[in-house]
Amino acid sequence: MPASGKLVASARTLGHKTANGFLALTHNGFALLGLAVAISALILISRPDLRLAGATELREWLDTRLPVVAETIIEEAPASEIVVASDRATAVNPTSLPKDQAAVAFWLSKKYRVAPEPIAALVSEAYALGKANKLDPTLILAIMAIESSFNPFAQSSVGAQGLMQVMTKVHTDKYESFGGRHAAFDPVTNLKVGVKVLKECIARAGSIEGGLRYYVGAANLPSDGGYAAKVLAEHQRMRQGAGLGASTLVATKPAAPKAVESTTVSHSEQVTVAGSSL
């Protein structure tokens, strides 16, 4: 056999031996690893104290590691994508509002025992919506007070939800542009939808008091259980308590109620308990 042939044969033999040795080493390594894992499992099963110590060590390591990871993510995220809790909160400084709005916010905060900052945000939104819809903003706030006492998570036994106690199942379409029916529990969204329903009710009835009867679902009933009177009385107290003067609304007696389909009934419970939030 020529010398070159011997060299190739030797190299081939060496390659085979090396490969076989590597396979044997790997096989034995995995076998040893499996044996170590099995032994460790048996030890941990028989020694609860070791399990507890290991879990404690792991938890402490994770506790020290997670803040570092979170800080790294925040540092790497674009500034426009970072949202802190205060940015999501429905709250503003009452002193930053116009004088009349601030007075209403502080009066409501004191009477209903809620923080002035979220109330101030709702007052500001009510004034903006009132101007856009040609409605008295203090009337909107009075409805909110009677319906939910400013509890954004309120729900009646018939399914009226949120600050304005809108029947979410009936008015699901009005929440579509806000992301769906769960938006009923967002204070500002519920306020916007409630004002839209109120405006439709007043337009249908032709008067404020008549609109309130529609709003509470009593348009085709002989009585609204005093709901409209309670809203208008709270509206008057609010204006006087905040130093805004007497209400300009005239509580005229509406004409005989028109028939209304059940799908337009929008709010709280039946009229026998409609004003129970007082």
C-alpha cells in the first residue's frame, strides 16, 4: 500500500475512534446527569427542609433580579410607550379648574365623601359635554349623584352600570367606539354615553322633566317614583351650595308620556327604587 493510502487509512481510523469516544462520553455524561437528577429528587422528597431552603433561595434571587429586568425594559422602551399609573387615573387638581367648576367639585367632594381630584375630572368633563350638547352640566352631575353617588363601579339589580347607570346591554352599540361594553366602568366613557342617552331622552320627551322620566325608564308608567323631582332638587342644591345661584331650568309638567319600547329603557331599577341612591 502506498504511503498516501496508509495515511488516509490512519486518519479514517483515528476519526472513527474519536467519534466513538465522543459518543461514549456523551452517553455516559447523560447517564450521570440523569442519575444525579434522580438522586437529587429523592433527597428533596425525603428532606422537606432542603426543599424549603431551595425555594427560599430561588425566590430571593428572583426578587433581586426582577427589578433589574423591569428597569432595563423601561429604559429601552420609547418614552411615548411608557404609561405610568398616574397617567391612567381619572383625576385633576381642583384648583386648576375655573372658579365655578372648582366650587362644584369641592361641594360634591364634601357631600359624597369622595376625593376632590377624581370629582374635579368628572366636573370638568361634565362641563365640556354640557356645552357640546347644550345641557346644563350641573344637571348631568345631579343625575350622576342620584344614580350612583359617584361610584364608577355601581351596578343595579337590572344591570344598569357605572356612574350614569346606563343599561349596558341595551346600549352596547354606544360603547363600541370606546372598545366594548367593559368601557362602561371607565368613568369618563360612562359619562359620555350617559349624556348621549340623556340628550336622546330629552329630545324624545320635549322637556327636561319628561326626559328624566324616559331616562329612568318610566315614560310609559303613571309615575316615576319621584325620580325627576329628586334629580332637579339635587341640581338646585348643588348650584346653591356651590354659589352658582338658582337653577335656570324650569321643571314643567310634561305631557302624557309616549309609548316607549323596552329596548329604550336605559337606566336604574324600576321607578319604585330609582331614587334609592339618595
